[in-house]
Amino acid sequence: MPVERSFGELSLGLLKRASYGFLLEPVSLRFVPLNQTIYGYLQDLCQARSDPIVEELRAETLALGPVSNMAIPREEASLLSLLVSLMGAKLAIELGTFTGLSAIAIARSLPPGGKLFSCDIEPRWTQIAVRYWERLGLSERIELKLGPALETLRALPRAPLFDFAFVDADKENYELYYEELLPRLRPGGLIAFDNMLREGKVAESPSSDPATAVIHELNRKLAQDRRVEGVLLPVADGIYLARKVSTGLLPEGVSCFTRAWV
């Protein structure tokens, strides 16, 4: 089947600076736009659908109404599980528990003796999470931390404790979370930031939404920060994967954008 292209197959003859501030290279742009049919196909193939208890939790979460949009979709849960397994992560932290779907995805991929600290401020939702963690036999692997996430982070030693971090809390504090997490992440450790596309609003400049403006600035910062290397993936509402570099800093002038073309 021919690949559908939103802009055709473009060859940019001139460097153009987009309205949101990134410099576009003169390359051929080619991608498959996601529609409901393709998304349904992806969902049908998602391994996360195979667990009846997790599907029961997902159904209970959806029944909460519009707030259920805070839950991660199946394909994102599968990606988190895969990342944690590939890294061999033993100690993980997540900011934003909600009803526990992301915690399940992470905790299940931890080895025996592994631990996930799950941080949230809302017991109304986390009590649902705890109930399902118990049913899945994950209570020993997950420690719930109720309270403001910044306070929880700042109470931890400023030492490289964690292998993996997942950030899906209040967007206005994302940059603060990043700066608190990075020194507590081991070299080679990974931070996954959720909702980094904000339904596409990050490409609108300037954004009238304060949370979107924060995410936009963090995307720019991560792309230029030599302490990490990473990529923004169009999975779910956008996931930015930032890996803490082992040698301290990336070479001057090298970022995830420039590295792609050398």
C-alpha cells in the first residue's frame, strides 16, 4: 500500500525556521499520518490488551469520565514495559500515578528485588491503583508516595539513585521535575516525559495555554541540553525520551537534531 504523506514527499531547498523555533534541515520528509483505522490496527496488535485484570482497570478508569484522559494508552504502556526491560532497570520512579496503569507497566518489567516509587497527590485515584496492584501481586514492588512530587524528590538524596523515571504529572512543573530528577538518575539512565506534544499545540507559537508553553520550552531545552541525548516520539500525546549521557556532556554543537544527519 502506498505511504500516505500529509505534505507529499518534500525536498526543502532552503533552510526554514519554523514558527515554533526549530531549524529544519533540507531533507525529505516522509511519515504515515495516524488516523482512526491505523490506530485501531495498532491497538489490535498491542500485547498490553492480553491481560484481563489490566483491561478491567482500564475499563474502570474510562468509566470515570473525562478525567480518564490522564491514563496512558495501551501502546504507551507496552513501550514503558519494553524500555524498562531493555535497560535492566532495578530502581524506578514515576511522577503521576492516577489509577496505576503506568505503574503496572513499569513494575512488571522490574527484576526480582526491583522497586518503583510512584508519586501522586490524589488518594481518590490512587486507591484504585493500590487495589489493582494488590490483585496483580505488585504491591511489594511499588511504593506509593502521596504528596507534592517536588517535595518528594527534594527529600531524596541528591545522588544517582534511579535507572528510570516516568513524568506524567502537572505540566507546569515539568522543567523543575527534570532538574530535580537528572542528578538523581544514574549515567545512562532514562527519563520518559509524557504529553510532550500537547495534542499538537506545542507547534503553535505563542501558545495561550501556560502548561503548553512550559512543555514547548522544555522540548527546546532537552533538544539543546548536552547533559542528555534524546528524541521526541509521536507516541500517544508525545513521549520525550532523555538519556543521561555517561561521559558528562555531549560534544559541543551535537544534539539529537544534528546527530541525525552526520
